[in-house]
Amino acid sequence: MSHKAWMKTVPTENCDVLMTFPDSTDDHTLLWLLNHIRLGIPELIVQVRHHKHTRAYAFFVTATYESLLRGADEIGLRKPVKAEFGGGMRSFSCEEDYIYENIENELYFFTSQERQNIIRYWLENLRAKHGESLHNIHFLEGQPIIPELAARGVIQQLFPLHEQRILKRLMKSWVQAVCEAQPLDDICDYFGVKIAMYFAWLGFYTSAMVYPAVFGSILYTFTESDQTSQDISCVVFAIFNVVWATLFLEEWKRRGAEFAYKWGTLDTPAESIEEPRPQFRGIKRISPVTNAEEFYYPPWKRLLFQCLVSLPVCLACLSLVFLLMLGCFQLQEFVLSIQELPRLIRFLPKIILAVIVTACDELYKKVAFWLNDMGAW
């Protein structure tokens, strides 16, 4: 819960992204990372703060408006163009910054989500040089530093901060509003296109469900009680659902394309080369595709681990759950067969089962994390 303590007790007006560290982090690690950020990403403004209650350090990260403009150009952020220059959406360019809407107003040109995306892009693309290391962590040349440190637990969390002003506005226009259209554009500006697209689909699906609900209710009302009438109603309702589902899917394709065009993601190019997961481990080798140094883990070793470790562990966990559940059921039958026992004692097997389920849940969560981490090798 430490990140909530940070947000409640430390002013965050000049902060877009917060990076927190465990309370056991030594000064050498903090200075090493701070030096790499300031030298590798001079566009960022980093403030180091210490929380006296959690005894943890954090980096409060932001950037100037001019730096954000250069970052938007670097990542190809799509922004609306003024009507006199053709309108629509276009990748931002510093050379033609005058053609974009609200470029003169630095408070409204970038949404908080866009600011945070630019800053996080910079942070996640801070690359290591040849032979760099931090304690027992040895980086490959060109490897992203911050994702690796986050995977190793050196960085506790890296997350964007909310803006209370916008949250209060969304609370009134979205959460507390009754029988009003969702403010999808505001949701997109604050939470991003993925979240906005989800709620757009959810609202469209909820509205579309009115038609089968009304038709089904009418059909149910006028259906006679005899078997023939019920069979006919079922067939009619099934045909209606087939037609409704087809129209629903086709209409959503059209509506989704409209949103994608409006929010500038219709022709977003896919990532041609993705970075490997920071948790991935293996032996160093020269990639036959990129001719760069990379980690490689032979597929036969992964298959061997799945067959000799993952599968037996999963089967053992399932068997343990089955035996414990069977034992609780047997205990329940035994307790119920003794009439002289107090009523409170009769609930003892159920209490034991609840405790076992809770304990197994925590145990299996740790086992699942371990298996997942080992599967990343």
C-alpha cells in the first residue's frame, strides 16, 4: 500500500510518472539509476523524495512542454490538425507544429495520458552500454535498463498518477450520471483508447440487448401454455437471435471503425520488432535475425521443465485439493452422524474448509508465480 501513501501525503503537481523503490534500496543504486536517467534522458525532470513513514525513496518524473513536443515527434503521436490545414489526425511533427489544434496552449495540447505515455516511452527505452552492471545485474548492450530493474525487484513500481480535477469531472459526467451517454471522448483522453474502446463496446452491447429483451418479453406474454405454441415461440426467438446477432456484429464493426478513426488508431502500424520480456533469461548469443547480442533459451529445455516440473506440480496441487476437500466432506458426514454434538460444532468442518481454501489460495499463488517466472527462462 506504499504507493497510496505517496499519493496522499506528497504533493504531486509537478509529477506525471512515479517510480518507487523498496525501503531496503541502498544509496548506490539510487544514485546509479538517477545518473543514468539524467545523462541518458536529459529531457526529463527527476525529483528524489523520501517518505518518512514507509522509509522508501521515489523518483517524481515530469518534463517541460518543449521536451514533450520533441517526444511526441519521436514516437509519432497522432494529434488533431486545424481545419484550415485539412483537419483529421496526423503524426505530430515539430517542424509543422503550427498546424495542430491547441498547440499554443501547453495546458490543453497534451492530455495527462499522452504526457505519461511519452515519459514512460523514454524511461523504458533507456539503454545499457556495453559491460554495464549494477551489483549482480549484468546488462546486455542496448538492453532496456528500467524494465530489467523492475523485473528484478530493484524498482518496486512504475506507474502514472491520477489528476483529481479530471477524476471529479468524470465522476459527475460518467459515474454519477443517470440515463446519459457516456463521455467517451473524455474517457479516451484520460484513460487511453483501449479503455475507451472497451466502454464504448460495453455501452453498445448493453443498448443492443434491449431488442432481444423486449421481443422475448412480448413473445413470452402472448405464447400459449400448450406445447405447440411454446415450440413455435422457441423457434421464432431463435431465428430472431440469429438475425440480431448478425446485425449486432456488423453494426459494431462499423461503430468500432468510426471510433478508431476518430481517436487516431485506425491505421496505427504494428510493432515490427518487440523487446523480449525483462523476465526472460538464457544464454548469450548473436541473433541470426538482427545480428545483435541477445538471450537465448533452447526450446527443449523449456519442454523438459514443463514435463518434469510444471506438470507434476500441477497434478500434485490438484490431488491435494481433491483429498482435502474429500476429507472435509467425510468430516462433515461424521459430525452430522453424532446427534449429541452442539450445534456450533456442526459448523466446524465448513470453517476448516474455508481456512484450507484460503491457505491453499495463498500457497498456489506463490507456486503459480514461481512456475510462471521459471517458464520465462
